[in-house]
Amino acid sequence: MSKKKLPRLETYQFAAELQRIGNRAVRAAQEESRRLGVPNVYSKGGVVYFELPSGELTQNDPFKD
């Protein structure tokens, strides 16, 4: 990346594009996990949730079994 300073609008647009790329990657990973039957793991407000392949959300860790 160039060392020249980007104008604010370009910086915002660059950050927005990076976020779009990241969001697409996360959705693809979630879909792949569902397809493979692997739970997705989320954290909200410091609480860990597991999305089971059935779509059910639980706080019980399915990896402990």
C-alpha cells in the first residue's frame, strides 16, 4: 500500500470494502460449518452461544462431549 495519505472519503470507502469482504467470508464460513454439521460459536455481551446444525442456539458447549 502506498505511503501517501488517503483523503477521508477514500479511507471510509476502503474500510467499508474491507468490512464487506470480511462479512462475506464470515457468512461463507458459517454456511460451510452448517453443511459439515459443525456448530458455529458466537459471543454476545461476553456470553458464548453455540448454533447447532439444527439451527438451535444453546449455551451448552457441544464440544465438551
